[in-house]
Amino acid sequence: MSSAGPDIVATARRPGMPADMRRLLRRATQRYHDRLDASSVLAPLILPDVTLAQFRAATVAMLRTYGQVDACLLQPPHSDGAASPNLVAPYRARSAAMLDDLHAMGGEPGPSLPQASAILDLPADLPTYLGMRYVIEGSQFGNRVIGRNLQAAFGVVATDICTAWLPGAKADDGWTSVMAAVSALQTRREVAAALRGARRMFRYFVANLCPPSC
């Protein structure tokens, strides 16, 4: 995957940076987003007839995937640029809630299940970190749709087994602060790094959550 071309990164130097950055990030990742929506192990979770077996399989796959995500995002890199790690709300790790949900279903990840099939490298700089965080914090909006569907499908038991999909009181803090920090990026190099970080994160999810043939 090549880095963003000059026509894309130059756009981010015009006035109105926040709106431009949201648009650039969406454009840079749209095809990966569409692929996850259409063919990942998460796709059944928005269906009214989702089964407990499908939900358990998705939970296991997400738990395998988020182990590396959490490790990469818990500590933002230092930055000498316009964006500061102090602007970003602390990352909220997701793995623990997924493991709790799996235990509530009476299950364990199990040694016979496949490990994450791709490696997620630590971000080397803050713009790359912000691009990766953009993907994770933005996913909360889809998570809410999934959470509502799981509550409708599983009833009261969803309170115990679907906690990873139900937003917490401060769920929006991460998204708001990440977008503020992304919007503070100023140079072509910073913008390109953020776009690469977002694509890197999406490719990692596609590799781990989509069938190889899709």
C-alpha cells in the first residue's frame, strides 16, 4: 500500500483542517471499512437473527485481535510537532471486557483456536499513533449499533455477555480528543503518517477478522 499522494496531503494544509482531516482519513480507509462491514466475523452481529455461537466466535476473534491493539495504544509516543500527546484522552483498553464477556458465556479462548494472523507494530511517532487511534475510537459508533442489536437479540443476558459492545460513560472522550489532536497536525509528513497509521490499523483488522478468501 502506497502512502498518500501529494493531492491528498496538500489538501490538509488549507484552512478548515478538522473537516479536511476527517475526510482524508475516511477516504484513506473506506475500502477496508467496507470489507469489514461486508465479510468479517463481525458482520452477523448486526443481524436480528444473530446466534450465541456467532457472537462467541466474534468475541474470540476480537479478543485475539485486541491483545496487540491494546499493547500498541496504551502509551502514545512523544512528539515534537504541533500535536501533543497531552491532548489525547488516555486509551481505554478493550481486551479485559472481551475476556469478561467470554467468561460470562462459559468459554475460554482455547489453545486450539487460531492466534492473530497479523502483527501490529508499535507506532513510531505520534501522527501514526493518532491515525491508529482514529480507527479504534471511531469504531465505537458502529459498536453502539451492534450493542443495541445484541441487546434486542439476547435480552437481559446481554448485560452480562455483551459489555465490550456497550459504551461507557466516557466513551466519546477518546474520539473527541483524537480528532482534536489529528486536526492539529500541520506538515505533509505528519498528515501522511496519520493516514498510514489508519490504514495500518484497518489492514490489521481485515487480516484477523476477514476470511482469507474474501
